[in-house]
Amino acid sequence: MANRTDPSAKSIRGTNPQNLVEKILRSKIYQNTYWKEQCFGLTAETLVDKAMELDHVGGTHGGNRKPTPFICLVMKMLQIQPDKEIVVEFIKNEDYKYVRVLGAFYLRLTGTDIDVYRYLEPLYNDYRKLRRKLADGHFALTHVDEVIDELLTKDYSCDIALPRIKKRLTIEAIGALEPRKSALEDDFEEEEEKDEDEQLMDIDAGGHEKDYYRRPSPSRERDRDRDRDRKRDSHRHRDRDYDREYDRDYERDRRDRDRDRDRDRDRDLDRDRDRYRGRDDRDYGRDRDRRDRDRGGRRRSRSRSPSRERDRDRDREERRQRHARDSSTSPPRRGAAEGEKPPAAKKKKEKEKKDDGTDHPDPEIAEANRIRASLGLKPLRL
């Protein structure tokens, strides 16, 4: 019975007002000692006394997520559903800041969009400090305007999901809410009026009097000139520092670009060197194969040409003998017979016989030379 909603309470957003708090949090509140001892039998009139005793705001804290007295009183207001006038009085209370925050939190949960903006936005001008209990059990410093901003802009506050509300611009577009007026606007208007009055006074005043009142004192002029020189020097030093920083950055960038360029060039050189090395290795391999083939061919030709070398030596010897014989003028021998041929004719005949290649050491070549001599062809010289 103690946890039931008041039978005369109206449904909020189509549901029981206590259902605006999640079930797990409701269960923790119902089991809390503060709820059982301090919130039992409270009414809309006696609720104010408990609200005045609050000294901090917050949702749950600790390892078992124990609810704070602030959230227990919010749950009690949802249960008994006080009148709108009582809630508005809570919000307008300037003596007790926690009572004001309690009324604002309850109106954010149950009020319409227009009422929320109408009654909560003026609280942006309340800068009083509040104690807030965090989830780890420690306290943090906050302000009333920060809590109001959280209620108007966030989706969660004090571990409770806040109902969605329309944007202010949307409500202003349909004409249900006037544009927001800043609290500092009056001060701005006063300053503008003061400036306009001063300008009118300057215009109405005479030229001599205006010059007299406007002419600064010599000491003020010296101070102004000194300030101007100081500002000029500061700007000059700042410009010099900026130029120095710019030059330093430019030099650093140039060194980085040069280093990158050198690194790229070295990489390209290494790549070209590897390519040329591979090409030289291939060329060297081909040249070596060619030399081996040439060496092998010469070896084979040298191995098969001893007979040619012998023929060349024999021809050289015959030419030397012929030259010696032609150069000699010795007469033929007297005792030679008439039918006997002279030695020169005999040697010539032997030479012709030798030149026909029939005396070749190879019998096959000698036979081929005899056949070629019979046909009138040149002998083979192998």
C-alpha cells in the first residue's frame, strides 16, 4: 500500500507516473531505509519540510547503487502527484536552492514542453553552488544553472531517462512560445542608451567647451604615447619572432626535402646499380660461354689440322729448295748418259708428283688425289 500511486493521480504520458522511473531503480528506492522511514505518509504540504532538509543532489551511488534522498523525494512526488501550483512555488523558491532543483526536476519529468521552457529557462540566471553525489560516493561541485542545462539538453539525469521534448525553435515557429530574452539584454540596452546620450551631449556642446573637455592632460598624453610605443615595440618583436620562427620552419622543411631527395636518389642509384650488375653478370656469362665455344672450336680445329701443318712445312721447304736450285748456275754432269734425264728435270718430275697429293700419308686422301689428277682437278690439301 505504501508504494502505490495515489488513486486520484492522473496518468503522465499515457502511463502511471511512477513508471517514469525504471523498474530496477524503483525497486531500490522501495527497499531503501530513507524511503521507508522518512517518506512514509508524506503529503504535498509536508513534502516541503523534507525538501528543505536536502543538502545534495544525485541519483544512485556505491557498489549496490544506493539511491539518494533527492531521488527518493522525486519518487514520492510522482506517487502523490502534487498540484502544478505547488510545483511552480517550488521552482520560484529563492531561499532553498535544493527545493528549487527538486521542483524543476519533477516538472521536467511530468510537465509539457511549453511549461518546461517557460519555468526552467529563467533558472539559467541562478548561479548558486550545489553539492552533487557521484556514482563512486564522492561529492562534486556544480551550480544550479548547470543542472538546469542538463535537464534541457541531456537525455539522462540522476540515473533517470528524461522524456523527450521538442526543440525550442520548433515551438517558436508555431507561435506557442515567445523568443527567448536574455537577462543581459536590459544591461545592453542601458549601455546603448548611455552611449547615445553622451553623443548628444557632445553634439550640443560648443566647440571650445568640447575641445576643452575632450583635450586630455599632458600626463595622459605621455601615458598614451608610451603605451602606443610599447605596443609598437611588442608588435615589432612579435613580428621579428614570427619571422624567425618562419625562417626556422622553412629551413627545417628544406632540410627535410633535401634529405628525402637524397634518399630517393640513393635508392634509385642502388636500383640502377643492381640492374646493371645483373646485366653485367648476364653479359659476362654470355661472353664466357662464347669464349668457351671459341676455345673449343680452336681446340677442335687445332686437333684436326696436323696434316695441314705438315703440308705447309713441306711447301715451304720445296719453295726454299726451288729458289736455291734456280739461283745456282752449275752445268750438268759430263758423264751422264744421253738417255738419262738431268737432275733438275728429275726433281721437277718428283715435285709435280708430290704436288698432285698422291703421296699423302692418308691413303684415302691419296686415292682421291690420284682420281682428281686423272680428271685434271686440283689435289686436296688437307
